[in-house]
Amino acid sequence: MRTSKRAFCLLAVVMFGCEEPPTIEQICERISSCGTTDAAVLEECLEEGNLVYESAYDNGCESELEDYLDCLDSEECGWWTECEDEREDLAVCVGGLPAD
């Protein structure tokens, strides 16, 4: 039986929710605006974020990555202290993070 593209999309919405997860770029833009206008902060965040993203997928740590990104997205400027548990879980799963 052939599944239509529309049915697949509806299934994806039901399984994963209506909102797309935040991107590394979106999170870095928010974090880099926390008390600084230094473009280097944004660039470093993007570089490290993309490395962590790739490492998480290479090591089967998608769930830990999603939890960490969700925390970063919700905590914004308080991310360093408020997302410590999620960061540690991800670091353990991937074998360390760049700033560790």
C-alpha cells in the first residue's frame, strides 16, 4: 500500500508536534544577544553548535541534543546555569563538548 505524502506529513505532526525545533542559528542569535554585541560570540556559538549537532547525530544522541536545544531555547540568557543537567547528559552521550 502506498502512503500519500499528506498522510506522512500528518503522521509527522502527530508524532513530533506542530512546532519545529529551534535551529542552532536561532539559538545562537538569542544567546549572543545576552549582554554583548560581539560578532565573535555568535560565530563561536555557530561553530561549536554545529560540531555538537554533528557529534550528537554521529553518536546516536538525538534525544539528548533535543533536550539541550529545547532548554537553550526556553532559558535564553540563563542557559549556562539553567541547562547544566541537559548539557551534562549530552556531554556524556557524545564523549565531551567543546567548552568542557
